[in-house]
Amino acid sequence: MSEVHDSGDIGQSLAYICEKHDREPRRLLQILIDVQESCGFVSSEAITVIAQSLGLPRVQVEGAAGFYSFLPLAPAGRYRVLFSDDVTDRMLGSQELMRHFCNRLWLEPGKVSEDQAASADFTSCTGMCDQGPAGLVNGWPVTRLNRERIDLIADLILDRVPVSHWPPMLFQVDDNIRRTGMLLGEAFEPGSAIRALRARGPGGPEAMMAELKTSRLRGRGGAGYSTADKWAHCRESPGTARYIVCNADEGEPGTFKDRVLLNSYADLVFEGMTVGARLMGCAKGFLYLRGEYRYLREKLERILARRRGEGLLGTGIAGEAGFDFDIEIHLGAGAYICGEESALIESLEGRRGRPRNRPPFPAAHGYLDQPTVVNNVETLAFVSMIALDGGKHFAGTGTGESSGSKILSISGDCARPGIYEYPFGTPVQEILDDCGAEEAYAVQVGGPSGVLVSWKEFGRRISFEDLPTAGAFTIFGRGRDILQAVQNYVHFFAHESCGFCTPCRVGTQLQKKIVEKIAGGHGTASDLEELKHLGHLMRTMSHCGLGHTAPNAVLDMLEKFPGAYEQKLGSLSFEPAFDLDAALETARRITGRDDPWAHLPRQP
Amino acid sequence: MGASAAAAIAGTITIDGKTVPFAEGQTIMDAALAAGVYIPHLCHNPEFKPHGSCKLCVVSVNGRNMTACTMPASANMVVANDVPELNEDRKALVQMLFVEGNHICPACEASGNCQLQAAGYHLGMQDPHFTHFYPPRRVDASHPDIFLDLNRCILCELCVRASRDIDGKNVFGISGRGMGAHLIVNSESGRLGDTNMAVTDKAAQVCPTGAILIKRKGYTIPIGQRTFDRQTLSQFQLERGKRTGSGHE
């Protein structure tokens, strides 16, 4: 584990980092991540040095650094502790733990301690919902937090113990695979899918494309685009090079299946990429790994090295002359929007993760303007399976429009959170029974951008035609406050909006403010109308899927859970957004006085 | 994209029932401007590469919303543009831009020359509607000839594009994310005065609001005789479109 050190010669280490990346502008984000890991933050001086070294305008380097949450531009302490702010972390008491931690270390959330030792803050879901409350310490995941563990962490920090010397049990991450199916239940021999493709002879790639078509495999990242069509588009697009990208920027809160696939099924994923490379003629592939999963990097690098040694990557793969392909791991740095394929490509090129204008689509003009396919981790794992077992076998499972199985990340109020593989078409109720959710009241299917399902709809089925999902399945038991969950979601979108287009940048903020107003007991009927109005604007006017889906949970709550907000409405006519009594709070803090008579009475 | 006014017609689209020809490579906006059909816009300026961030130019194409300034025109598109539903949504977007920044028109020296203000008039905006954010934003007076007032920045990136693509200087960029997205300048101090920006740069002339102001010129043209005192936003933008054609790269 790397440590933040008080390096005497920053200039020298910066020069080393830039050289290590060949001073290549496309590797800017990787350079910034290395600088962050070695210096603890990205200083203004570092930005200038990097810009000069790479021959980039300084604004471009600063703009990229300023975009990603894990690249603080000011000192964040030798120990940067980030508490995962998924709704399930909250349900498990993360906010109380954060308070306790801050009290122990005399910290204020979001601020670095005066001795520059530590800082604490919240971060978007870290993908550990099955073993939360979770967090990150200097980028390394800590799980199953409780008061004892927080006390231990506080003591370790007070004793200035380097993170690399902390007890390994703090960092233990379990797979928690609870139900296997056609993918997770089968043993896979590395190289077998590539050999199966090879065994088909010269017409192999064509035949494999036909198998993909037969399989009716659709993208597992949520959008559900036909994989065969996407790949055919890329194959047919003219270009000097083609690229295949595995999207492991699993940022949708509540989703953690890709974490498990990469931890225990990486060969399936890499092999799927290699099969794709053979079909489309890609010489290079990328695994875009979200910053939260940085801890998996060394393990994945070892697997890639092993595969090179086995002749499954590199030149002349599996003995076929001219079949040259290799995979490079590219780290993200805390930006949900980079899960959007064109933003991901921008990020791969070292820039701010801003979704591109479409058309053109990445399959024709993607990475470096060349034909590029971006596929979800799970999709690529299924490609390996289809290469081995054929498309018909795959299509034999599932429903008419949703073939195969789906891996779900189940968390929240249930006895057995974890990874479950189900054939498409499985009803929600069956899943709830399996994971021990006895008193379920609502399920958020597909994360905050998905669908909020009420107990009346538990007969609905997981499928593209009914309940599409990238895999998140967050359960709320009876007695849970749906409004609080929705508040967490709107906060998430406001934090993760890239800020490019007006409706999403401003709309997510306005939505957050209004939901907070309602939760604070100041909402009115007109605020509900305003939420619908904002929802319409974001859905119809936004630049990309983030804005289009940001109002989903709010609109679902308005429609399905009137009880969650109706009692909280302050009045039915009007209440100002400005809370005069709350505004006096600052003055009370400054003066150190809080006179009971100097409060404004709340409306009854 | 390089389509000039003389380029061969590749096909036609209809906008609100009117048949509009387009040349290969033209966007819906290019074709509309060339035909004298007005689609409201703020971040678009035909002199520069299209951007697509303000979303005022969103039109309905065969029932689907699309951004006119970035969407290539293609044959038989049926475009709805000047319709009450879209204009209501556009007004809401302008209101959003007003409340997220600090736009105090009566005290702003760009008043009357400001396209954001003019868009408000064009769309019949009577009030800001949404709750004001009152964000703390920076004012930079370090440059001898240019004021930078981020209170009025709407993140259209016209200055970014002008400085990069025309001036070849990269004086401006965007940093931050979401509500924290903000204009930055190309100096370690973060001050405009420490960059190589000159008052003669194209980037100094393109701000649609009053975020970039030339010093000592604020009131040379009195209120009442300014751009939008004499013409409407649609007249101004259509004339500009005609003047520059679709000459952006």
C-alpha cells in the first residue's frame, strides 16, 4: 500500500511520474492519480509542472484534476477517511459513525485537521453495500464499520501507524455469492473460449458473430443495447485502429456485482474482451476500473501477466499469427458520470468526464476518434460463456426480450445481502424470499436511476421489458422512511452531475433543495408540483442519461408513496424556501448565545 | 464541418411546417439560421464549434427532443421548434441560469447588451420563479484591461472556445463539477492578470453575458441605445447567423 509521504523533493517525484507515463497527455488522469497517491493531494505547483511536462495548457490539467472527487486540490491530510454514503450505509448507521469518528479526532467533516493529519468526509457509494457501513482510507476500502472499528481506526491514526501496517481484517472484502446460475455456477478454464473460437476455423469470427446474434445478449450495464448490433457497428466502421473497453466504473449506488466478477471471475471478463478483440480486430483494450476498486488493481495486473505468459494476451494469441491484443488497466478517480460510455472515453483520453455529443456514436468514433465498443463487465463475462456454449444455450434461459441470466447486487433490509444470479423474468417477490427480506416494503431496482418498486408491485419481474436493472436491488423494510432514501438519492445526483448542461446542473440542485425543504417539514403542495416540473425538464432537456434519470426516484415516490411526504407538508398553500429562524443559526454560533426567546415560532 | 453557404443542398427538413434545405454536414441550427428560422440559443455562436450545453435550442425531432446546435440535419426530419411547450421549457432553463448565478440586471454594465437578459425578454420571463442560490463567486480585476466577474458566468464556454480555437492561447478552461463547475484561467495564481490574455483577443469579445467586460468601456454606449434596446434577440442572432454563415469548423 502506498503511503502519503512528506517528500522533500516534489519536483523530482513529479518528473518521475510523468516519465513513467511517457509524458503522454492521454495518461493525464493516471498521472494525476499517481501524484495524489504520492503527495496526498494535487497542488497548484504540481499542476503547473505536469502541464509543462506534458505540453498541455495548464487549464486543461487543472480542469481534469478539478473534475474527479478523489483528486483533492488542497491538502486532505495524511489520512483521508471517506465514509460511503449509500442509502444502505446510512441505514446501517454510517452518519452516527462519522460523528463518532470526527469527535474522536476533533475533526469537522469535509475539513482537514489543523495538524494536517486527517480529514473525514462522505463519498458516493463505494460498492460495499453487502458489508457496510463501508469507507475508504487513503483509497483503500474498509468494511463492516462499527464503533469498535472506528475506535481502532482513530487510535491507529492518533498513533500515526501507516495504513500499510493496519490490521488486514479492516480491509477484508468478501464476495458473498449467495445464488449461482449459468455464469457464476460454471467452472471456467482460462483460454477455453479463445480456443473454442479458434476451433471454428477461418469462418470462426463470422460464426461467433452469428452466435452472439442468436444469444440475443443485451448490455448488462442497464441500457440493454444488443451486444451483437453494437459489435457489428464497430466492425463495419472504418478506422485505423479499433478498441474494446470494459466498463468497470460500477458507480450506480447499490451495485457491486462487478466487484465480485473482477475479484473471482476476471478470466471470464478478460477472455470476453479478447474474443471481442478477435471479432472486431482490436489491438488494444482497456479495463476502466473505478477508483473505489483500486484495491483490485494489483490482483488484476497479476492475472493479466499470467494470461500473457499463457499466450492468451500479447502477440499471436493462442498460436494464431496476427491475433495481437493486450489489455491495459485505467483507473477512475471518483466520478459516477464516467460510467456513461462517451464520458468514460473522454476520461480514458485524460480529460474531464463529460459526455460527448451524439452522434457520432463511440462504435464509429470513440477512443482517439476510432471505432470503439464499451461493454459492461458482466456482458463481457457472458461473451466468454457464449463463445464456449453457443448462443442457443444462452438464449434458452430468460424471457422473450431478455435472454440469459442477470447478476443482482442485493442489499438493505434482508438477512442475506450479497450476489444472486437469476434467470431474467424472476419476480421480485421470489428474490425477496430467497434473500430473507421478510418485511419488505419497497425495493429500489437498478439504483437511484432505476425504479422504486412498492410492495404492491412485488409480482413484477426483473427483465428489460418490465424492470430493467444494471444489478442494484436495494430493499427497504417496513418502517423505513422512503423520503430519507429519496433525499439520499437526490443528493447523489446533485453531487455527481458533471455540470455541463443547464437542466441537469441546476435541476439536480433545485430538486435536492426542495426534497430537503419537504423533509425539514416546510414543504407545500406547490413544492410537489415543482418537483414534477423539474422532473419533466431534466428528463426531456438534459444532455445525457444522468440528467434523464435523476428525477426517477422522486417521481416514483410522488406517485407510489404519498404517505412518505404528505404528513411532512407544512402547509398546503405556501411556505417560503427561506427559513428565517434557520438563518439566525450562524449568528447564534458566532455569538455563542442561544436565547430561547430569540427564536421564531414554527408554523403549527 | 466546413459547409459553406454555397454547398450543395443535401436534402430538406421541415421546421414548424416550413421546408428548410440543408447542406451536407450542417446541423439543424445551421440549416435554420441559413433559412432565417429562429431557434433560441445562448451557448451557440456560429463562429465557433458547437457546444450544446445551454439546451435552449432543444427542438422536437419526429417526437424526440434533440439539441439543434449539435444534431446533424438529416433528410425528412420533422422539427417542432416555436411551440408553446418548448418555449415554456426554454423559459425555465433561462430562469435556472438566472438563479444559479448572481445576475443583478439593474446594476450590471452589460445590461442591454446581455443575451441572457434578452433571452429572458424573448421568452416572456416575468420572474426568476426558482429559489435563488446566491452562490459566492469570484471577481477578478487583476487584468489591466479586462474584468472577469464569475457571478455572471453561464458556462457557455464561448471564451474557452475562442481563446483555444481562434486566439490559440488557451486562456480559459472549466474546472470543478456539477454546481462547482467554474471558469478558470491559465495561470498558477488563478488571476487573469497573470495570463497572456490581451484586450484584442477574440475571447474578450464573445461573452454573451457580463462575465467578461472590457474596462473603461462600460457606459460608452448609454442604456437605451444598446444592442437589445434596438433589436430583439432573435433579430440579433439571425443577423449574426447570416453574417457568419455556418462557417464554424
